[in-house]
Amino acid sequence: QRQLKIAPAAMAARCRLAARFHHIHGTNIRLDASHTQATRVESFANGLCFSQEPLAPGQIFLVEIEEKELGWCGHLRVGLTAHDPQSLEVVPEYSLPDLVNMGDTWVFAITRSYNRVVVEGEEAQARGRPWEPFLLIARVRIPRDTLVGRSRPGRYSHILDDLYKMNVLPATARRSRIGVLYAPQPDGTADMHIIINGEDMGPSARGLPTTRPLYAVIDVFASTKSVRVIPVDYGFPSLQTLCRLVIQKHIVHRLAIDGLDLPPLLKSFCQHE
């Protein structure tokens, strides 16, 4: 059987490239200078975003909900597409149904009930204990702590406070973390997995092609107003991550980072795991 094997160094390099939004996006989206924050500035639609690069097998594209907007029904939508954003003549207004109707696109709305595809004869299986240190999908180990959103980051010591570490959020809440990846299968296709605050929701779609590049789709829709890409380290941490850990170790809490004499982009990176 075909098994997924990815060198940690290669995965880390690929992840650093893809952990940004593509410059092609919906007309109501504004990106920050680092292309890691996407904000919908008008209306409730035209908030479509894509990963800057296609994802590698097993690579998660992870975002955190930074701002909500009252008065709209519906929440963040995530998925994958085989369409290169650069090739789109016009970015569709909606991921559902517009982009999906173009074909080779798999997108789901994030709600309090989760999508899962179960093939005939297959029983629903436990998705793993939520507090194991690593999430294991298709032989890829992802540090679970990075995947979990907390309600009040910076209010308590992120090193010492056990309550902070255990305070997991509802899927659609501010600070919740949502990710998407694809896992190759023995038949040459792939399953798409949606990860919500460190929990694998199981396959949301099956039979995805692995012969074409697959980009992450993030639709900043309705009550979700702003999201930020969260970089995820595989294998050995990058020098950038090591610097962040040293800075965080020598401060009381992350709110104190604002007062440090550091470049704005480095401050932002240190404040958002």
C-alpha cells in the first residue's frame, strides 16, 4: 500500500511558503502587509481567499478567527480547490455554491455540527483523544497545541497556566482555529480533513485528485469578519519560531510584546502562535 512519507525539513520549508494568503482574493477582502491577515471590509460576501501556494500532502492550512461581525447568519467556510487562483478570470462571490459549481472544489461551512463522509460498511471511529500532544493523520504528526484556540490569549501565562491550555473554544467563536489538509489514499486519490481546535473531524470529502495542485480555500463569510494564518511547524522548528519562543519565555504575558522595541511584523508573529 502507498504510504505518506514527508521529510521534516522539506515539509517545514513548504509550510513557510504556504502559510500566507494569495494576492488573488475576493473584492471585499483586504490583506495586511504580511499577507497573513484577511479582513472583509464590506458586506457579507466576496470574502474568498486562497493559500499562497498549493498544499503538500498532509500539510495543514490553519487560520484563527480574529474578528466577528454581528447581524449576519452563517460562518467561516473552508476547503480545497484544484483551480489555481491566478487562472481565475473573476474571483467568485461565494465559495458555496459559486466556486464549488466550477468543479474540482470541496468546501464546507463551519458549524457546530460537523461534516463527515462514511463509506458503506464503515463504522464511525473515535477521532482520538483531544489532549494527545500530536494529531496523527496519514503518518503526519502535527503538534496539537498549535491547533487549539483559546478564549483569552495573553491574559494568563501561556507557560504556567493549565486552565489556559485546556480552555478550548466552540468552532465558530473568536480565537477558534480551523485547518484543512488532504491525506493521500492507497488508490491514488486523497481524503480532505477539516481540523477544528485540534480535533480531526474525519474525511469531509473523498476521491480528491492528487495529480493536480490543491490550494486551501478560506471564505471569510457572514459573521466571520477577519482571520489570520497560523504557521505550523513540522519536524525541527524554524529559526523564526525559536526566536519567538525565546521572546515569549522572557515576558510575563503576550500583551507585553506590544511594548518591546521590535519590528511590527516580528511583534505580530510573537503574539500569534
